[in-house]
Amino acid sequence: MGILNVTPDSFSDGGRHLATDAAVAHLRAMARAGAAIVDVGAESTRPGAARVSGPEQRRRLEPVFAALRGDPPVAISIDTTRAEVAEAALVAGASIINDVSAGREEPEILDLAAERGAGVVLMHMRGEPGTMQEDPRYDDVVGEVAAFLAARAAHARDCGIAPSAIMLDPGIGFGKTLAHNLALLRGLSRIVELGHPVLVGISRKSMLGALTDRPSVQDRLAGSLSGALAAVAAGASVVRVHDVRDTVDALAVWGAIHGEETA
Ligand code: PT1
């Protein structure tokens, strides 16, 4: 899963067109580089980020959706907690709703997914992006995250979403210390055992910066690739990444060595 952030456009109309062209070109490049899914989002959920309203997310996304003409070159997931944004994305050809609130913020988003036959990503987050890194505590982080995801998956199934269309995500960096993130990756099998495909997003995150002493996100490729391989080795089916080409290469080598029959 490649990442496409649709950031605020400039005031001038010319800037708006350039930003849209760049976003669509990046989406197409990730598809060519081997992404199976591109995750499109207009609200940052990194620690400390401010919320972006549903209407503002739609305003940012609309020119990108228009340029895709309902016929995207790759499966699209929409990274949003807002049902109105998810709805607009499904109309534009998206097939997966990536909801970092796991359907808690706007419960109707799960009914929408069921009605439209869309997939969902249900992620664990402690608190809200603005404050989630303020002293997060757990007694048993793996047990608590697995129990949360099991309950949210059961609810999604009750809403009518097919089990194979529900992906579970431990939410690396969402209200977790470095030790919590490491415990979740080490114990990922407990989430895999819930019986749904598992997605992990670790690309360029601060836990990698801490482990490698790389304060700049640009310097975290090696850490990101190592994290992606560790997640897949632990049973993840999907990794959410910025660097699609490099991750595809890393997984090609790893997959050739481990079990994937090619000869
Ligand atoms: C994720 C994810 C996401 N991450 C899913 N969606 C982000 N399903 C956005 C840091 O510590 O893991 N899974 N959508 C980005 N969020 C973060 C969180 C970015 C933490 C950076 C950090 O640096």
C-alpha cells in the first residue's frame, strides 16, 4: 500500500492544478512501481496533527478524484474517519475505507462499507492524534490492542462487512511508546490469529528515527524496509509505505527466500 497525502493547495488556481497533477502523477508512479493499493488521505494523523473537517477533506480531494475520472489505475483506499469523505471516494472509484478510528468516530462509515461492498481497515489508536503521545500506558499492550481489534472486527461483521474485507492494524505510533510499538510487532501473531488480514504502517515513523538516531524522515528508508520485512515475516498481509519501489524489491527478495514458489 503506497501513501498519497493530498495536502492543502495554494491559493492560486495555477498552484491548485500543479498540486493535483503532482498528486495524480505520484499515484500513477506508485501503481507502476508495484503498489497493490494506494492510500489517499487529506487529513494527517501523525502525532500532534490538527483535525481537518470532512468538508475540507473533500475540498482537497475533489480535484484528484476528478482527474481519476472514476477509473483509478490501482485499488484506492481512502484514509479518513469521516463517512462523507469515504462516500465521495467510493463514488470516485475507491474500494477500501482506511479508518484510523476503526468506525468509532462516525459509526455509519461501517454501514456505508457494508452497503457498497467496500473493504475496511480497522486500526487501534489510543486517544486522538493531537494528544495521543502524551504518556500512553497499557498493562498489556498486545492483549489490549488484540482485544480492541477483535471487538471492532466483530462489530464490522455485524454491520454486514465480509470477514475477508476487514483488515486489522495495530496502529504503530498511535498512542504508543517505542516499547509498546516493539511489543506489538513482536506479538503481531496475536493479531494475525484473529483471522483477518493484518496491515502495518511503520514507514518513516518516529520509532525508526529513535532506533536509528535519524531525526529526519528522509533518512529512514533502511529502517522502513527493515520494519516492513519484520511485519511481513510476522504475518502482515499489507504494509503501508512511502517508498513503494524499494519495498517491492525488499519483499521480492524476502518472498523468494521464504516459501513463495517461483520455480
Ligand atoms: C497506519 C497509518 C494510517 N499511519 C493506517 N493508516 C498514518 N491504517 C496514517 C510517527 O510516530 O499506521 N495505519 N494512516 C500516519 N500516522 C503516523 C503516526 C505518522 C505516527 C507518523 C508517526 O512518526
